[in-house]
Amino acid sequence: MLIIFGISVLIFPQPVKGQGVTITNPLTYDTFDELIKGVTGFLFVIATALVPLMIVIAGFYFLTASGNPQQVETAKKIILYTVVGYAIILISYGLITIIRDLLGST
């Protein structure tokens, strides 16, 4: 029965009754530049919140290593990757700001 209904909907399409419907912009941004600024700002805030969490996780690995060299190396890698990743994020955020200033957009 469901198959017959599905086929009938595909074969005999019904006219749309909502011609006067307007869709409002769910974003608070009006231009593409504002959208990019908002997205990069959001990602920067998320990354800034995750860095201390990753450092705490690495510290937990150090504290619970109890002489296990593999766990100590894992903790060192977590700290290294966190610092390098955050440095890349800081550089890219600054680079976006510099490019935006050079192009004259606010």
C-alpha cells in the first residue's frame, strides 16, 4: 500500500499551495565577509577552549604513566601537537586579519 502511495505521488505531483511564503535569513550575517569573520571567530574560540583541555589530558597521561615510556611519549606528543596546532590556528587567524585589513574590508 505504501509503495502505491509513493508511486502515485511521484507520477501525479500536486501543485504547491505556498506561493506567498518568504524565508528569513537564519544567520545574523548579511555579507560573505561577515560570515567568514563569524566562522573564524567561532573556530578560534573553540580551539582556545580545547587547548587547556588537551594539556590537562596530557598531564593525566604523565601522572598515570608510572614508568611506562610509551605513555610518557604519548603525553609528549599530545602536548607537542596541541602547541603546534594552536600556533597554526593563531597564525592563520592573524593572517586572515592582515589580509582583511589589506583589502580594506572591515
